[in-house]
Amino acid sequence: MSLAEELAAKLNKLPRLGPSKPRMKNRLREIRESLGLTQEDVGEALGIRNGQISKWERGEGISLFTAFEFARFYDLKVEEIWSVEDVPS
């Protein structure tokens, strides 16, 4: 059996996730509010426009660099702020 065939056989044995697509979920708003901060407070501290904070709290396009900036700001691990959830297609 070739290496490609071995890999294909191993991949076929992996459990299927079903018809879903992964989505990033975040706790940015929850964390900010628990600390009594406004979007303006966070934006000012990080040098980010207020509209961007709102967008990211809704889960819209955030860069990896910015994710780490938030984690550093809140003194948390990235994994404590973001998680992946499966959304049915």
C-alpha cells in the first residue's frame, strides 16, 4: 500500500463532523461588561475605533494579531476569549 493510500485509509476512519461549518464564538462583550468597561474605554486603551469593537464583539472578522491584543489587555489566554462552535449548514 502506498503512503497516499495509507493516509486516505486513516482519514476515512476519522469521525465525520456532519453537515456543519465551524464558527468562531467570542466572549469579548461579556468580559468587557463584567469589568464595567464601555466599548469606548476598550477602544481608547487599545487605540481602536469604537465601531470596530462592536463589530468584533458580534463575531465579525478579527485578525489573529488583534485577538492576542485583546487577550493581553484582559490578561487572559486567547482560548479563554474565543472558541469554535459547529453551526448546522
